[in-house]
Amino acid sequence: MSLAEVVTAVIAVIAISISIISLYNSYRTSKKMVDLEEIHAKVSKIQLQKYEAEEKEQRKANLHVELQSNGGSGKFLIQNRGPASAKNIHFYLTENNDHNPLVGGDYENKTPFPTLNKDESYFFLASFPINISQSIYEISLRWTNPDNSQETRNYSVSR
């Protein structure tokens, strides 16, 4: 074998080695890219689910109850703090209450309340006789959202 052939063979081995190293590095890089694309796809899916959940919440009412009392009388104030209307609103005192402070005729005339739009409120009159010591009332509200889903929430309110 002549010197030229040996040099050519060495150059060929070096070229093959460089090619193998380059091929391996390309494989590692492409594997990392595939892994990153999978992570990106998972993050995108989570963001989409979060966006859909937020969008769904934007189509729901958010009712809140508070008790405003002034001595022996007061009112249960129901407010819609959500972006959507609530329909067919039912107000209940739960079984945990010792005393029913609701004023009879007022309650019957307003239950179920037909519609409560965004930032609107309505109330039920309440009476608190002096001999009643209960200060916290357990309330349950049930309503229908515009997407026809029903929602129920429980509240503890104090006078």
C-alpha cells in the first residue's frame, strides 16, 4: 500500500467518524425537539381546557347571599355577581336552623324568583324576635344558568 492510499484511507476513516458523530448529534437534537413538541402539545391542551372552563364560567351566574339586619328586622339579600343571568332561583333555609326568620307572605310571593340578571339583587324580609338567640343561618340557593345547568350553593350568614 502506498503512502497516498494510506492517507486516503485515514481521511476516509476520519470522514466516516465525523459523519457518525454528526448523525448521532442530529439524532439527539431531533429527539429533544420531539420531546419539546410533546411538552408543548400538553401545555397547549391544558391551556385550551383552562380557556374552555373560563369561557364556560363566563356563561354562568354567581349568586351571593348576605343578611342585613337592623335590630328585630332585616333582609336576606341575594345578588348576582356573575356575568350571566340566573333563572328559577330557589332560596332555602337548611335544617340546621333553629328559627325561621322569613316573613311569610313575602317569601311565598318571591319563591322561586324568576330571573336575576348581572349586578341585580332581590331580598326576602326577615324578622328576629328578641327571644331568639340564633345569630348564624344556613342558607341554600339553587338556580338555573343560561346553559340550562343547575347550580346549588350553601352559605352561612350572620346577623
